[in-house]
Amino acid sequence: MLKIAHRGAKAYAPENTLTSFKKALEFDVDMVELDVRITRDQYPVVIHDRTLRRINKEYHRINRLTLEQVKRVIIQDIETIPTLAEVLAAVDSKVGLNIDLKVSGSAQIVVQTLRHCKVDLRQVMISSVHPSELRRVAVLEPSVTTALIFRSANASNFWLVMDFLAVLFLPITQYYIAAVVRHAHADYLSINHRLLSRKRVDQFKRRGIKVCAWTVNSQRKIDYLKKLGIDAIISNYPDRL
């Protein structure tokens, strides 16, 4: 089972910062998870939200800012928003990477950055709610593992409605999700742990779908999912994995 540290060691340091990723390396994890967005001048930066609201209460969108403007933002008076290249250098291939592509059109830029930084692509999992991005990754670098994120607030309205209907009508859920994963050419299904049960995990596995659960912080829940034979768990508390 892959042990994945969510946005670094989010429970112990500001999320998606170099401090957080370095803290995660202190624990026995297989991967660190990070979120990537693209600046106006086409640089990949590591931040979850589309705006700066949670950091400095400003509503500026990342995709409307240049890298220079993004770098002026200070997180908790300590450090700047890192670029993907900076995170790759900090992690330094000590563990694998789970890179969440938050926006359409980012696959090419992220893969180019991985190549430029000479990252071992066999250590990389690229995740996204956007099936087209995962299909693009599969074409660019077949050695990269991909994961479709199911039921996320970042999905389009159409997919949110479909996801809701799939969960509402439980008998068809397994077939719908399996079809969406195949459509994305994904190796993994990355899914909210609250939607998982022993029966559902078994159903996915019978269809050859690996399951990654997010974001699991309770030790009791982590232990339960391990007993189900889950393939990966993402947690804010990497020491609990």
C-alpha cells in the first residue's frame, strides 16, 4: 500500500510549502502529494486554490498572475509559494510524487518540467479530475502512473451532477465509476474515503482498478482501509500511515 503525505505534512506545516514537503520526508512515506496550477506566463506553481484568498485574503487568480507576482506572496510570513521545480529539488527523488493537476492544459507543462529536472518518471503519479489531462499524460509519458480523482469540488458542473447521481443510485455506482476510470485511461481511482466500503473496494479490484483513498486522518479509519486491501492512502498525518 502506498503511503502518501497530503500537500506535504499538512498537519504539521503550512500546506504545499517547501517546509511541509521537507517535513514529510521525515516520515516513512512512499509519496508526497502536491497541487499544481499554471501562472499567466506558463510556469507550474504548487498551490491548491485557484485564488490567493486563503493565504492573504486577496481574490487574485493564479492563472492571471505572473510567476514574479506569485512569488511576492508570503505564506505565514515565512516563505513563498514554490514552483514545481523547487519542490522537485527539495524532494530530490527521496520519495515518489503524486502531482494533482488542478487545471486543464497543464499536463504538457508539468511533464516538460519533470523531464527538465530529470525526475525518474517511474516514481511519479499524476492525478486529476480532468480525464483529458490524464489521457495526455499517457501519450506524453506512458511510464507515468495516472489517477482519476472522483467526486471533487474542482470538477465541472456536468461531472458533479453525474457523480451525485452515481452515488445516489448505488446499484449503478460501480459501473459508472469504472467506466469513467477507463475513459481517462487511469491506473488508479482516487476517491473520497467516505464513499468506500469493503464491497465497493472488492468490486473495483475485480475490475482491475487500483484504489487510492483521500483524505484519511483518523487512525481508526486508516487501519480499517488497510484491512480492505486498499492500494494507497493520502493523509494529512503521514506518521499515522
